[in-house]
Amino acid sequence: MAIETDTYYFCSYCNGAYHKECVESPSIYHSSGHPKHPLQLLWFEQYPNSRCFSCQYYGTFSCLLYYCLVCDFALHIICSREPTSLTIDNPKRHKHTLHYFPRKSTLACDVCGLVDDNYSHLLYTCLLCDFLVHKRCIDLPYVIKVSRHNHRLAFTPSNPFKESADCGVCYQKIDINYGEYSCVKGCVYAMHSRCALRGDVSDGKELEGEPEETYENTKIFEDKGDGVILHQGHPCHQIKLEKQFHDENKHCQACMLPFYGDGNVYRCMQSCDFIIHESCAYLPRVKQFMLHVHPLILELAYTTSCFMCTKCDRNSCGFAYVCPIEGCDWKLDTLCASICEPFNHYSHPHLLFITFGEYTSMWCSICQSWQRQPFNCVECSFVLCFRCATLPHKLRYKHDEHLLVFSYKEHADDDELYWCEICEKDVIPREGLYACNECEVTLHVDCLLGRDPYMKSGQTVVTSDKETIHYLPNTYPTRPICKTCGRHCPYKIKIKTSNGDLFCSYACYQEHLYNL
């Protein structure tokens, strides 16, 4: 907390400067927020776990605060200059005057339904009704826009005659005795008050009385008829619909996946190598992603650059959904952006949700990597990161006539031995693998896909350091040696820098730059 003043005391021995207000603060203070005991002026470092009851912030180790040794009640000096309001009138929240409740209590707030186990929030109560509310909940917005539902949500007070619903964020039951946010359009959809106001769910802005935001979501192509369109991702030539296109050496310009003949594509009618899945050609220009409060805009051209997806941490030169807000660095590849809740993944029998908070990380059950805000199962302990969630279900291997299927065995028998045909090392089934059940071929995920599966051969990228790197096919019988890891480059593509250095992946290239 900052004190705006031009007057200081200065210590010539330790060169320390002290606010005049801090030095002249009384050693004993009687607060209206804690009338039971007087507060003593102490250094924060003596009680580092104490949080100010007024502003809810912890101090710094050079901070003075007023503290009750009996009740663990703390106030910053600057907060003590603003006496606690003994009464609050907010007719919109409650029709009667609310009175300050100075005792520590394990009673639940009628607005958010939470019990303050740490006794860190001021409480107000109505003397006429059975109504109790945290001070921080008195001014909660009444109408908000959330990232996980298409309509706005409005605050609804407790309704004991209403049927209980599951929260759309944490998927736990909402207690009908406390407030909630529910859909203004009448959908059977609701959230706990505090879940709805999480930073990854809502920006917390009051939208009551504000007109609905409309986003221009025009098509990214012009229909020319007879299966021909002019796509903004390839504005120089028209592209034509082809059914069941199969060429696994070519990749969709949007999602960067190869073509296995399992769907229709649009292909350039001229000599260009532009091909795109039919579904990718129809991608919306604006998309609301479930974990980000701002709408994302589709960017189509990454001809001399690549981007790293915010959720799967993979580099891609395909289309991207980008947040247009300055200072917000969210970028999603089209595969991650297409996922929504509930998520039905072929590796797990139950539906998956994202119930973790925006700063919570968990171990992925498949790849064993530490990932922030992954999918999880509400019926068991299964966790799935976005990197594994977007792995293709089926892939082609050049030495097998059948499609290989992704497989994951959570309780694999340790006696079951699998062997990767590419790297000739053991494959662990509970870490995921691609397998052909007819030919008994098994491959590591990285060995089949590569470390950069969404970068294509022939791509030239200008890095942030202004260095030009080239993604080249790795097809020679003698594989080059990676300058970073020292291995023969095992993947389909390799990276070559402008000075001739070779790397097996972008991760190895970045590690090389880090070690310079």
C-alpha cells in the first residue's frame, strides 16, 4: 500500500527512509474493525503469514502493521486510517441495512456460499433477516459474460425451491441455499458465484443494462459455386473441393495434419501446394475459447514465422486463434481451439472436464508432463494435457499397410514388453504409443510424429533473433547429427540454420541458443 506524501524521516546510519505517517503512528491503536482488543504496531517480518483484513493483501518484510496477538487480526497502517464501516446500505444486494459483524466466524456467506476458514474477510449481517455476506461480495456484478457459456449469466439469490444444478466450472453441486450465476436466456446452466468470477472465466465487469456485444463473424471464404471457393488463407487462387483426398506427404495448411483419405479437402486449382481440410476451410473467424475471457481472432498467414500454442506448447506454422487485446499473448492452434467441454477422449471411458484453477498444474496421466490447467476426470484421477488430447487417433507408418492407432494402458502389465521399430528402444504402454494390432508394430509418439509435428518440410522461419532457419526433409539414409543432443536426427524433418548448423527439433535449437 502506498502513502502519498513528500515528508520523510531519514536515518543517516542505515540510509533508510520512513514515511512521516509511519514513524508518528501510535504504538497502540483501537480499531472499529476489531473492537474487542487494542492493536499493537509491529513489523510484518515478525508475523509473515498475516494478511490485512481490510485490503486482503500481505505486507512486505519492511512493512509495519497493526496486529492483535490474541485474534490474529492485522491492518496495514494506511488501511487503519480508513475506519471500518459499521453499516452498509446496498438496497440492490439486500433491502435492509447491513451491520458489521466483528467476530471470527465459520458461517457461510449467503452470496458466494463459502466459509472463510482463514477468517480473512470482513462480514456484514442483517439484524432483521438471516442474511450474512462477505464485504467483498456486497458489490459483486449482477450480469457478467463468461468464457464457458454462449449467453450472459445473471446473479440469482438463494432459492430453496429450485432444483440443484452442477457448477459449469468445478462441476460440483450448487447449494440452493446460496447465490449463483445462471443463464439469462433460460438455459439449465449455472456457476458458483466465486467460480464465475475466476480470472479465466470472467473479467468481472458489470454488464447489467449494457447492450450485448456483437462480433463480426463473417465467412473467411467466398463461395464461387460448383465446389469452388476463394479462401482468405489463399487469396491468389481459387480452391476446389475434392472428396476423400489421400496423400500423407501433404499437410493441411490450417491444422498441419496429413491427409489420410478420411475426409474432403479443398485444393488449389493452380500449381500451388495449398490444401486444406473442408472442415478447416469453414473455421469461424471469431471463437470464444473456454479458458480465456477474450474472444480469439483467426490469423491465417504464418508464411515466414511460427507460433507456440499457449495450451499444448507446440510450434506451428498453421492457422492460429489469437487474442487481439494488447498485452495478451494467447495463441492457439486450431486443434486446441476446437476442443470444448465435456471432452470425450478415446483413451478414457469417462467424460473429461477442466475443473482446476487457472494457476493449478497437474501431471498428465499419459505423457507424465507437468501441465497447467489440464483436463481431468470427475469420476477418477485421470488427467489429460492438451498436448495429448490433440494427438491424432490414427496415423500412417511408412512400413505398415495399416493405420496405427493411439493406445494408452493405465494399468499395463510390467511383463508386457513393447519395442519401438524406429528408435529400437522399449515402449511404455502407460505413456501412450501408436500400434498396429494386426502386425504388432509399436512406435513411440515422438518417433512417429516427430518433435515438431505441426511444422512442415520446406518451411522457412525468421526467429525473434532475426535468424533464418529452414525445416528440411530428413530422408537421406545417413541421418545428420544434432548439434545439441548429439544424436542422429530421427524425425521426419530437421532444422538447418543460416550458418549450416543442424538440429533434430526446435527444442534442441532453442537449447543451443540458451547455452550460447
